[in-house]
Amino acid sequence: KVYGSTYTFSSSDYTITGLVNGNTVTSVTMFSAGAAGTALVSPPTYTITPSAANGTGLGNYTIQYTPGTMTVTPKTLTIAAK
């Protein structure tokens, strides 16, 4: 994401592998300090931590969460002479 913007996670930010028999995952909590508008470009990468999956039939699984990475890129600053 670009420095200064806030990032809101959605269901397109994670993948689910291994569901069977019509079981579903309807949501996953995602957290990263990099999602805040105040997250700095240095360090440029922040860990994304998934947790708390909700859905149907999830008691039939041992759920493994794999962290991801978020990169904060510089925002363009334009300075123009008068």
C-alpha cells in the first residue's frame, strides 16, 4: 500500500486450501501494523497475521495460519516552483 493510506483487508487477501464436504470459511481476521495510515516506508515490509477463521464445519479441521507480508511504498510528493 502507499504511505499515508489506510488498508482494509477483505476476503480477497487470503486463500483457503483443504476444505471438503461443503464446509466453508466465511471470514478470517487479518492484522498488520502496515495497514495503518501512519505505517512508515522504512521498514518497507510488515507481517500480516491471519487468525480467528469463522465458517461452517471448522471444528473438523486443524487450522494452520500462514503469515503474509505487506509492503508500504512511498507516496508521490510534488514540489513546484512559483
